[in-house]
Amino acid sequence: MDADPSFLPPGSYGVVWPLLGGLLLLLLLVWAGVVWLMTRPPQDESHAPLPPSALVKLRGETLAQIDEVERSVREGERTARAGHHELSKVVRRFVAEVSGLDAEKMTARDLRKRGPEHLARLIAAYYPSQFGAAESAPPSIGKAASAAREVVGGWS
């Protein structure tokens, strides 16, 4: 039996095409993994409590900052509005470091929903002095600083 001249044996494929197909499948899997990881809800990071010595040190530093803000407003180095704003930042920073609550970025409404009540009341009380149409009177800083000391001093 002679071979038919019109019949050709099957050709061999090069190794490039299966490698490209495998690479394409790998890229699709990586892309799906990245999309899955990027769209997951954030994990609640539990904040480990500070050791008592660190809490005492941080409380002392924060109380000193509150005293400095009050002094600078009384001596006219900064306006009462800027003093209230700085007190808010100092207290929020303290709460964020101690509790892990993202208090530095939260509004008064957010704090009422998710934060401690006494912190929410303090921040809400600062709002008129910080953002009101009229400039705050410098004597108002004493009451504001006292309220900040109560929040920081009573935090456990």
C-alpha cells in the first residue's frame, strides 16, 4: 500500500501556545484574587489596651498639652477659636491612641453613634466655638479646657 500523496501527517504544535494559554489562565486567577481581596470588607482591628504605665504617661502628656493650649489662649498667642480647635485635636488624638477608635476623623454624629457618650458631648460642645459665625471669647477656653481634662483624666 502506497501512501496517498494528498494525505499529510498531523503537524506538531510548538510549545509556545500551551505556555501562553497557561500564562493567560494564571493571570486570570491572579486578577480574580486581587479583585476578591480588594473588595473584602475591612477587618475590625482589635486594639490592644495600653499598659497602665503607658496610659499614665500619655495622660500626663495630654494634660500638659491641654494646659499649654489654655495658657496660649489666655496670653493671646492664639485665638479662642484656634484654642478650641486644638483642644479638640488633642483630646481626639488621646482617645485614638488609648482606645483605637478613629476619633481624629469622626464627626460629632459619628461619635454619638459609635463613641463614648462623654467624648461625643465634649466634641459637640466645641463645635460652636470652633465653627460658629462669631469668634469665641477667650474666657470660654477655661471651661473647654476643664471639660477636656475631665475626659482625659477619667479615661480608663
